Amino acid sequence: MANSGKTNLKGQEVGSMYASSFGNLADKTKYYNGINDYTEDMRTDLKAKYDSGREIVEAKAMSTTTGGAGTAGYALIPVAVDPRIIDTSRKYTPMVELVPRETNIGITADYNTLTAKGGAFTAAEDSVLSETNDTYVRASKSIKYLYSVGRITGPGNAAIPSYMLEGFQAQGNGYAGSSFQNVNAPNGLQTEVIVKARALKELEENLFWNGNSTTSAGPGANGTEFDGIITQQGSTNQNDVSDVLSWDDIEDTVQLSFDDGGRPNVAGAGSAVVNDVRKIMRDQFRWNGGSGQEVAFGVPSAITMETMIGSVPLVPSMYMTNISAAKQMFLLDMNSIAFRVLQDMTYEELAKTNDAKKFMLKQYETLVVKAPSFNSFIDNLT
């Protein structure tokens, strides 16, 4: 057996047989000295080694519990985690992509409106001609500061593997032709950054509709939000229906904008109102249920409403209420609406105090609705 740890004998591996009896003792080791020295006797230890090996060999067949309980499950069964993460809190953000974005200098967005013209007139020959006065009004909106802060520890970033954020990035508005796209994150830090970026865009979409510079609609302190569409529109061109929606309500509301000089080119409503409009169009116009036109950037509308001013695509919002007697539909002239941006989304690392990386995503902006009279809305639908 000298120098032969791998010699096979009739299908048996001698090395394994040797180890089961003698453990790691070298070949030719004297483990019992017999008459020369009865005190040199390793047989007791070798028997224990043999019995231990025999018990392992004679163990019952493996099962899911073999090896005893491990950290998660059982010791011999690894835990296989799905490399995909699904965001069950996701929301579509179509208005973030539909609303124009304009650069802004300074911490206020200032603009002028011409609210009244003195007007032209007729006169007799050689009459005294007096000038007429026009009325201009300066308006101003304060820039507001949006943040999304993340943090990951050093061990966490080292241990967290790459993941796919499945169905994470919103494309479109949630109706026909739109989808959520997958996003890959190669490590824990990137996962945290992507999630925080998405949260910032969802906040922006929420503030577009519900922002209130006095009483915050979101989690921020009062006074930290910009005013959204609902607040800035106020009661201007309000059609208070306080009843079930009808097609006449839509036409009457469009007329309010038209008579004040507006030309709405996008409408927005909660999903319940959108479905109400779809039912009306099927019943009254034998509409076949096809999807609406593409508004911009690949964002399809739910349906397209044919009105006295032409086609108006209706975009559903996940941030508008479906509560009966509080539902609304807004018809917006997007030529007079814009995000005024001092600084668009920017990544910045924060002070390092522990074995961790902390960062923020920030965005400085406000919403400007220059001419609320160009818009109109249906209010208090049941």
C-alpha cells in the first residue's frame, strides 16, 4: 500500500478503505507496539474513527431534512432567491412626460399675463383720438425642492447581488400600448438609486395634480410643495355637475374653455371617470372600444373625445380620486402649462459617517399654469 492512496482492488477504492480504518495515519505507521511497548496502543482511537465512518456509511437515505436545520430551511438545501424584484407600489406617471419643462433662473418663476386690452374703436372723421389702456399682471411662483434620500451599508452593498426590477419603469399611462419596463441593477447601491429615482418621479406626478403650497398633499411639511392643477385652477371654469357624468357635461365644459380663449388638448381624470366616458361613448356613439391616439413620447390616451374644438385625448391618472361625489375631469390647454425647472434630477453623495454610502436625488422646480381660464373641469361627479 506504500504510496498508493488510489489503488483499486476489485472495484473498491483502497484509499477510502484505508482511511476508514486508519484515518490520516501514513502508510506503514506502527499503531500498536505489542511486546516492545504495551503503552503505545492507538487501536481505541482507531476504532472510534472506524465506528464514526461506519455510521455515516450506514446512515439512512438522504431526504429534505438530511443534515439538520440550516440558516433558512435545511443545511444541505440551498435557498434559491428569485433574481427579480416586483414593485407592487408602482404607479404610472404620464403627466411627468407630457408637461413641457422650461429652464428657470432664480428661485421664483415669474411671468406676465395680459388680462385686458383697452380695445380698438371706431370714430368720426378727424375725431380726437385717445389711447386705450391695456392691463398686465405679474405673477410669480416659488421654486420648491424635491428630495429622495437613500443609504446602503458597506456590507450590504458587498453582499447584495444584482437584481432585475421587474415591471418597474413606467412607459405610457397604463392603458393600451403602454407597459412597465424591466430595469437591471448590478449591485445593492444601484438598486437603491433606481428605486429612489422612481419615487421622486411618482412624487412629481402626484404634485402635478394634488400639490398644495399651504397644506401639503404629500409627506412633506406644509409649505414645501408647489401648487398643482387642482389648486391653481380653483373654481375657474368649473362645471359643478354633482351627478352622474353625461356627454353634455363634457361638451359644456369644453365650451367654457373655448369661450375664454382656451383650446384644451389633453384631458385627465381618475380611472372611474375614464371608464364612465368609455361607457357613454359605446352607448351613444357605438364606439368600438379602440384605444385613443398617441399623445406624445409614446404615451397613448385611454380614448379620444371628439369635441367642438377637435380631438381631445383622455389620459387616466392614478393620482386622481375615484370617490363618488368627488370625482373630477380636467381639460387642459398644455400650451399655457409647464414645469419651470431650476435644477433637474441630480445625484449627490451625502457626508460619510459610518461604513455606509448615503446619497440624495434632488430636483428644484415648480408648476406654472399661466392661464387657468384656458382650462376647465367637471367637478363632484358621482
